[in-house]
Amino acid sequence: MRITKQTSKTKVKTGSSIICQQAKWLFVLTLLVSRCASARGGRDGGIVNSSGAEGSIGHLLAICLNATMNTEPCSSLASPRFALSNGTRPGLTQIEARASVIRSADTRIGIHSTLTPILAMRPVESQTSGNERSSLVMSVKSFGAMCDGVTDDTTAVQNALNEAGKMSGTVSIPAGSTCLVSSLSMDHFVGVSVVGGTSGPNPPSGNTQSTIQFTGTCAPSACLLTRSAIAITFSRIELSWPNAISTMWDMSHSASGRDSQFITCHGCVLKGPNLTVGPMIRDVQTDFVTFDQWTQFSNASVYVTGPTTNGQYSDMTTFNNVVFGPPGTAVIQNASVEWVVNQSNAELYNSFRQCVPFLQYTGGYTDEQGLAITSSEFLVPGPSCGRALSLISIPAGSTYFGAETISANLMVGPQDSTNVTLLTVGDNEQVSFSGNTVNLFAILFSLGTNDTLNVSANEYSNISIFMSGTPASGIVTTPSGLVVTYGPKPTILSGFGISPRVLNSSGPGSFEVQVGAGGTAWGGVIGLPSAPNGWACQAADVTNPTTGGGYYSKQIASTTTTATFNGFNTSGVAAPWSAGDVLNVSCTPF
């Protein structure tokens, strides 16, 4: 389509002042053309920066207009940082030509707001290494960073982040380079990515990891700040803190802001200074923090710590395909709401010859609600621990009852497991433990009061004590294969004579019924906790096993909450029990 120039009041003038005045109109047309081109699967009029990222002339004019208005000429767009797709830089004549086109639509298109919010809403297509899409990609070297492992690049990298923060863009770190910075702040940023130049934490020979090395002490504030930020991503990059003396990365809720949300590390390498400094990451008042694609943690006292004050929560932090090197104190402290560890590996014996826990709780924090540890490996490869240790600890439930799922894991203690417990559970918790392979632990479960425990389909070896404490409810399959059901004390709903009693109850799995006054005690109904489909029970008269109804005590009916029994004589005819007979009963839900 051809558009004829207007020749009246909208006559094109040369000079940067007219260009800047028309930048907003050029941006609108470029926006429309770009969307049409995107619908056709192509691009129109792209601009490429020095890192290979492609944007649009309108996009770059918008940056000029928004950042400088008329204080700088738009001719700065002809700088070496930007070039057309054919390799040339946009001169003023090319920009003027597009400005004349936009004026022909001047009466139909208007815009009355600053351009930066519009830019944030409009993704500008660009091509990065690894075929990833981003809104705008800019290399730190375009902002003056040397990334030679010697020069202080703090200002350049921060400027690149600030520019990306204006338009939800991406900052790239060249492959094999090391950018030295004292600290970086991305507080309150939205939609910013930092991308390295390789495809994972273990790059092939000759293709080394991109690195940001923090030279500061991380005190009194952390070296890396993403507080109250949203949608911040680090990909294929190493972050190291060799001089840190305190928290290295703070992604918590800021004092005057919202929760941090969607903070992600894809294939990162995270290195602390030594095993005595930490935590590496402070994860407090956040939503949806993710570490994945074989992110690696090493060399800190604690890698990730959640809230320390009840009433604070961190929702849905996920570790998926993560490698944890041995920490100094613990891998994770104070997991909060619905944290997940999946398909990850943790080594829990450090260079101090100490066994260390995977998960522990400190500072009195008990507002844990939900934890899933699945398909992972936890190894304590040392000869012995020399001190009491619990591999995983769950606090007592307070505001919420917890619900923990531990399944399909490999869990191996030290060669001498004398003092090592696999799982310590506080009061009022609910734990499901199934499909795990467990070896070399002194105690498997150490329980509090009022806990629900469901255990099934595990493989055990070299376990000294299966369970310390008694669950208030649940179904437990012991290492010998015995299925024991725990729950509220069964009750007698009817029958069993006059004033019968339930004795020695450990829940539905094992209890006794003492028959009341005899003579007409032919049968009775026992009340049980709710089962999915019903109850399968066995009963035996241990007082008079060969007379009357004691010869054979049989369940004759069941509901999801009851089991009905009768006594039978040697002829198989219903017969009463004797007064005071004790029936040993065991019930299993189905």
C-alpha cells in the first residue's frame, strides 16, 4: 500500500527537534505494523543492537523521547549501539521518511500518555542464544561493562538492569565472561531477565559459564536485592559471593512493598564464600520462587531460609532438578507454605566431617503448611555423625496443621547411624511416607502427639527403631509387612451385653472389647473412624476361646464407620459370650 505525503501544515522538516516531536506518532505506526507483521509470522523494519537483539525504530525513538524529550537530539539513535537489520545505522533521513508516513494517519491515530507503559505492554520480538524470546535484549557490554574479571563493572551492569527495568527487558552476560560487581539492586523491578551465554550449569568444554561475581561483603544489606520484585529470572549464569559475611541474596518482601513473586533461577550456579556464612538466600514473604534445570548450590552455612517469625509466609517455593552440595549447617531452614523438592540431590556430609540436616526449623517458627519431597536422593556418605541428627524435621503445627508428603526418595544414612533419625515430626502434623528406599538409620520416625501418619510400600534396611511414639491416626505398614491402623478410640454403639467397655486401644488397628453382663450378649456393633469403603475386622475371645460364642467371633457386617460382630458355637450357631469375656479385635480399612 502506498501512502501519499501531505504537503500542508505537516510538511516534513529536517532536524532533530522535528524528529523528536514526531516520535510518538512513529511509534504508533510501528506498533500497528509490527502487530500485523507478527500475525504474518514476520517482522518489519527491525533494529538490531550490538548484542544481536532486534527491536524496532519506533521502540528506540520511544526510548529517546521518554528518556530525554528535547534535551538530547534523537540523532543519538545513530550511535554504534543500534543498527538496522541490514547492518547499517538509522540515519535521520530514514527516520524522517517514516515520520512522514505517520503524519498521513495523523487525524485517525492519537496517543496521550507517556510511552514507557505502552512499551511494557508491547513485547518487542528479539532473538537470543538458545532460541529464547524476550521483550528486549541488551548486552552489559553495550553499557560499558568489561566483564574481564578485573574491572569493577558495578555501574555498567546496574545501568543495564535499570534500562531493562523500564521495559521488562533482558540483560545478557557474554559467555565465558566474569562481571565484577559490588552489589546489584532489582528491588520492585517487574519482568526483568538476566541471561548467561551457555546452556546449563555444566557447559561443554570450551563453552564456559557466564558469571556475576559480587565483590562486596553483603553487609548490612545483601549483595543482590530482588525485594518486592515480580517475574525476575536468572538463566544459565553463575552468581558467586566470595567475600560475603551475611545474607547474599534477599528476595523478601520489602518494608514498603508487596510480596516478591515469580523469582526464578534456571540452570544457575550459586556459590557462597565458605561453610560458615549464610544464609545464601533469604526467602521471606514471597510467592512462587523456583530453582530448576539443575541449579547448583554450594559453599554456605544455609542455602535458603524462609520466615523466622510466625505470621510470615513464603508460598510455593520449588526446587526441581537441583543439586545441593554439603552445607555447613542445613540445606533449608524454615520451609513455609507448600514448598516442593523434586528430582533433586543433596549430599549431607561436609568437609568439617559433620552430618548436616536437609531441613530444619529455627527461631520458634511453626507456621509451616504443606511440604512435598519427592523422587530425590539424600545421602550422608560419611562414616558416622558423632552427634544426634534428624535428616528432616517438621515443626509442631500452630496456626495451620501441616500436610507433608515424602515419596519415591532414596535416603541413606552414614555407615554408623547410631544417632541419626530420618524424620522428626512435631505435634499436630499429617505425614504421608510412601515408596521410599531407606537404609542406615537409628530411628525412622520420631513422632509428637496427635500426629497422623500414613506409611506404605517402602523398602527398609538397617533400621534400628521403626517408630518412636504412637500416631493418633493413620495406617502404617511396618517393615515386617504388618498393617496397623491408628485412629480415635473405637466405641461400642450397641450390644456386647450390659455396660461393655473398650480396653487397651491403639486405635482401630488393635483394641479389646470386654463383654458386659452375659446371657443375651449374642453380638454388637463397634463405631470406627471413617474408611473409604468399609472395615475388615478380626476378633477372638481370649478369655473363653472354646465355649459358647467364644468359640468363633465373626464380623458379619460393615459400613464405612461401623463393624458388626456375632459369637458362634461349635456348630456354627449364634451363641452368647460369657459375661466379662475379653475380645481381641483388629480392624483394617478398605
